[in-house]
Amino acid sequence: MVSAWASANNMALSQVKVDEKSNDITAIPKLLDLIVVEVCIVTIAAMGCQEEVTRKIKKEEAYYVGGLKTNYIGLWQLHFLRMLLDK
């Protein structure tokens, strides 16, 4: 289960069940389609740092905080540089 949580209200906004034999990566874009994140701060663990996910969040004009493991520093630099330069 993947959930969208509103910390200011202490409540879940929506949830999407992860398909059997799948993981969060496929459920996060579906969850983002169900909620409005405009002008919100979206935080996602390392598994959610996928290009499709960041593009959806950026398209909604939300702020994005993603977690990447320290052994992927090159990926982190490339990922966020691409997101900043993408128009």
C-alpha cells in the first residue's frame, strides 16, 4: 500500500494498493493522479526517485524532496540537474 499523507492535517489523503508481484514504483504515479499536489511539498523515499514521478510532481508545480542513498551520488547529481534544466 502506498499512501499520500497530509502532515498538517494528520490524515491520509489517498492510498493505492501495490499490485501483486510489483512494488511502490508502479503505484506512486497512480497515487499522484488521484491527488492535487500543487504548491505542496512532496517527500518520497529513494524508491520513488523515478523520472516519471518527478515529472508528474514538477508538472503540478509542487516542491519535491527525494531521498537517494549515498552510494548513488552521481545519480543524485544527474537526476536533479536534469530536473532543474528540463523546461
